[in-house]
Amino acid sequence: MSAGRGPSGAARRAIRTTLCACGAFYVCLYGLDRPVAATYALFAVVSMAALSRIPGTGDQRAAVLVRTLPVVWLLLTAGTFLAVRTWTAVAGMLVIGFAIAFVAAAGPRAAGTAPGLQLLYILPCFPPYAPDTLGQRLGGATFGLILLVLAEKFILPEPRGTTYRELAAGAAGTAARFAAELGRPPYTLPAAEVETARKTGESLRPLHVEEAERPAGPGLRDRALAHTGLGARTLLGRLVTLPPPPPGQPPHRTGQQLLETVGRSAAETGALLAGTGRATAEADALRRLREEVREAAARETQPLTEVPGRRRAALLEVADAAVAFATAAELAVRGRRAPLPPGTDSGRFWYAGRRAPRLWWHRLAAHAGPRSVHFQNAVRISLALAAARTLAGVESLPHGFWAMLAVLSLTRTTVSQTKATVRQALAGTLLGALLAAAVLALVGGHTTVYAVILPLVMLVAFTVGPVRGVGWAQGMFTLVVSFVFAQLAPVTWRLAGVRLMDVIIGSMVGVVFGLLAWPRGAQAELHRAVALLLAREAETVEATTAAVVAGRRDTDPDDRALQLALSLAESAYAQRQSEPRAPVAGAPDWQAAMITGHHVLWGSRRLLARAGPDLGPGNGERLSGRADGVAARMRGAAQRAATIPSADGSHVADADAEPTAGAGGGPVQVPEVVAPSEFFAAQTWLDSLTLDVERVLAPYSAPDQAAADSTEAAAPRPPRPA
């Protein structure tokens, strides 16, 4: 069982939360006689330990909390002063609520902290307007969070799982072994090794990696590590599909040398990722040898026949993948201290040497539009919170922040999911309110009783809630807040009714805005984004091939449209994994489409940088026809991706939209040709893209697509983004 998941993870989190929340609350309330500080100490712990879902081990969460502390101070200060009027509080909620939710685009840790940070702004933005208590508010929250940091580090620590660097290092070792095996007769990999390559590549998919270990952040090292995983998967794929030398002929010495250097470079890169080595000599040697082979090919006056031409082009593809893998790994390990070697494609590694603020701005700017699911979520939650704050201010709701807490904790990214959550939450809150009212009526003003039973109730609430669902969570939390406020001021059984009324109001606000603002969540956006991505890929394939045929070189192509489409598709795919869905047939392999986008991007840049001279009419027509077939297949995949299947897997797309079998449906057998090396380089790229598109469309021909979807749906998913 992974750390932080399941009953054992919930129990550890509940113990830490209870110890810190109750400890800070009792010290401030009974030891220092500071009820305001006690309130903020308790809710600071609850917000960041229970409402937030920061992935990782205790040490990782503690580091996130330390970095978040200045943000907490800023939010408490802003909320305190904006509470002067209802309209200022609402305006602050619109702006600050949007900003906190939108920062989820920066990755799982930012998304995990967002709900807790929202609550820490909500709490002080309600009356009474008391800026003179700001010191107590800041002090209490800081005290509670310091206790939480210490608890995360030292109380019931979880073991860390396999890191992404370790997975990439394992893939590097596999690639080194494959390179050695391909250098021996029969110069192909057996079926067992092909399956090993597939499994190794699958292990690097973000869906199969613990959320805390996914390289999803905007920083240089995270970007480089994600690039490393993609480079490892590309290298394995290129090695698996490497064609053997001509029958009856030994492999060319230069090709063998290139393959051997690839193996040594992969082994060196694996040692660098695993922390057992620091050298990069083999990667540098591979870069030099790759350039020597390319320059030798450019100087050749005689064209090549097909078999040796394809093999040399495929070997250069292998070398390019190994070089990209090594470069990305060095950036991931050494960060800004890793210089880009001469001749490296600066467009591929554009983030090298960039500082964190610029990389954060690049990530957020890319998602600043209505087609981004992060933008959609931020708009939805900020409008819902602002509406709840307006109702609380206009109607003077007692404990109105409970209504906003209900909006925050119950609103989901799809309206159907929100409705189901609200039904369970209202049932749980009703039962919890009835039990709380009974206890409050029986115990009355004996605060000692509440002080004694609060830790037990809190421990049960934070243990059972994450395991049994939102109904249990809301019911038990109703008891917790009732017993907390019973110690802060005299209360009656009516407090439980106020809690129920606020949860109902907040739930209805969440449902309304879930219905009005992108009610289908990431599903529709994912279909749209991947369809756009595949269409952009087709356009790039056609434009690149046309440039190669004409001999037009371009060392700085404008591929921003493809990069943006790729970024939006990846974010929609990440959110889709957090949303429950019924297994249906008729969805492509989403991540295969994104990997295809990277391969299109990389290959296009590589070919355009070395294009020329023109290929002549015969070879130009052959290559253009091949590219047209691949582009047609991509557009056919785009039409399929754009169609959202119904529950029975049926489609509404026209049958005429499907590409014919001859339109790039598989590797096209061309007659024996004699052509320059640029022809075979482009043809090898198109062949690899054909295989990529087949992977995208593979689910449509799977024998049991529903079962495959069920397997993916059962895989570990990140928690709901705020």
C-alpha cells in the first residue's frame, strides 16, 4: 500500500492532525487565554493537513509547508483587512480565490495546497472586522503550522516510494542492454525483450507513478526530469524498431561503433540518475560521433539504396534519442549548473538555464485561457466562493464561513460528481447535526467535557472520513466544529442547525456553479484538446516534409502552436485521471497522442535544421505521398478523438471521416529506391510516427476496450484539484 493512501495512510494523517490541532488549540486557549489565536491555530492545521492533500512523504510535505508559510501570512493579512465591507471581501474572494486555484497549474503540490490556502483566506474575511487581532491570527496560525511541520517530519513517517529518477535509471540500464544485444547476431531483439521495453516504458507513464514523484512542476529540474522520462521511452522505442543490416552482410563498422557508444552513454546516464556516477564523457563522445556520421553522410556524392539508407537513418534516430536522454538527465540532476553542449537544439531544451520565476510565468501564461482546465477550475471555484460570500454577507449568516467551506470541499470538476457528493454530504451533515445537537443539549456549558472528547472525535473524523467517503467526513466534521465552538463561547443545540443550514447553502451554490461553468469537467476538454493536438501534428508533418523535399533549411521553426496544443492536452489528461468515469469504448490512447506530439516536435526540428538539397521529383513525390498518408491518419485519429463516446461506446461521427486503409494505416512498402540520406532520415521519422499513431488508435481495435478502461479507471489517481 502506498504511503498516504488507504486506511493506514488516513490513520497516520489523522493522528498527526489531531495531535497538532488539539495541542495548538489547547495551548492557546487554556494556556495563553487567547481564543482568537486558538481558533486560527486549529484551523491552520486542519486546512493544511486535512483539507489539503499534499502528496509525498512527511519530509516532502514538511518542506512544502515551510515554503507555504509566507503565503499563509499574506492571505491572513489580506482577509483581515478586506473584511471591512462585504463587497471588498467578495472582490477579494474573486481575485484571490482565482489566483490560489489557478496556481494548481504548477503541479500536484501546488494543487494539493490550494484548498487549505483558500480556507485560510476565507476564515479572516468574515466579520468581525478586527485588524487589531491580526497579530493573534498570525501567531496562532504560525504556531499550529510549526507543530504540523514537526509532526510531518517525526511522527509516524512513511517510507518513500520509487522515485522517477530511479525509474529512469532502470530504463537507461535496459536501453544499454538492448544496444549491446543489437550489436550481436541476429541484430534484432527477441520477443521477450520487446515486451520488457513495453513494460519499462509503461512504468514511466505519469499515471503509473506515485503522485509525489511525478515530474509535473514548472521548475527546471521537474521539466528536465519529465523530458528524461520521455527520452528514455523514445530511446527504448527506437531500439526496438531498429532494422537489421542487409541479409548476409555484416553491419557497417561505423554503425556498430555508434550503437556501442549509445549503450555506453545510456549506462553512464543511468549511473548519473541513480547517483552512482557523475561522468558525462560517453554522452559527449556520442554527440561527436553522431555529428561525424551526419557530416560524412552530407559529403557523400553517391545516393544510398533503401536497406542501408533506412538502417543508417534509424541508427541516427537512436543516437539522437540517446543524446536527448543524456542531456535531459544532466539538466534534471545538475539544474542550472548543467550547460547545454554545443550543437544542442535550444528549442528542445528551451528551459535550460532559466530561473524559476520565468518558468513559473511560462507555465501559468500557457494556461491563461478558457481552453485550459486549470483556468476553468479557477473560474468555477472563485465564482462559487464569491457567491457564497455574498450570500453570507447580505443575509448575515451566522458562521457563514461554513457555507464557503462547503463550497470549497464539495464542489467537483463535473456537475454529476458534485451532485453525488452533495447528496452524501447533506445526509452525513444531517446525522452529524442531530448527534451534535443532542450532545450540546445534554452537556450544556461544561466546556471540560468538550475538551476531553474533542481529540477522540477529531481522530475518528479524520480517520474515517477519507476512507468511508464524504458523507462520513461531513457528519464527523460537524461534531468537530460544534465541540470546538462550544469551548470558544457559550452555545446551544441550535449551533448544529446553523451548521446544517450553512452546508445546505454552500452545497446549492456549488451545484449551481458546477452546472453553469464547464459541467462536464475535463472529459469534453480532453477530447477537444487531443483532437487539436493531432491536427497540429498533421500540419507539422506536412510542412516539415514539404521543406525537406524542397531543401529548405530552418534552424528556428515557429512551432508554438504545436507546443501550446501539447501543453493543454497534457493538463486536461492529468485532470481527467482525477475524475470518476464509467468504462466506455471509443477513446484513443491519450498519452500516446501526447508522446506522438513530442516526437513530431523533435523530429521536425531535427530534419529542418539539416534539410537540403532538394530531393528531386521522384523521391520528393514518394516522401510527400508518405507524409500525406501519415497526416491523413493523424487527422482521422483527430476526428475520432473529437467525438465523445456514449456509455455504450457508440459514435456520432460520420463514417466518411474515417481514413481508408491506404491512408497511412501502416508502414507503406515503397519500391526499392536510391536517395540521399535526407530522404531516409525523413522516411524513418514518418515510419516512427506511423507506429505512434497506431498506438493512439490501438484501443479502438482492442478485444475488450471496456475492460482496458476499467483497468485505467482503477489505477491510482491524484486527488481532486481545488
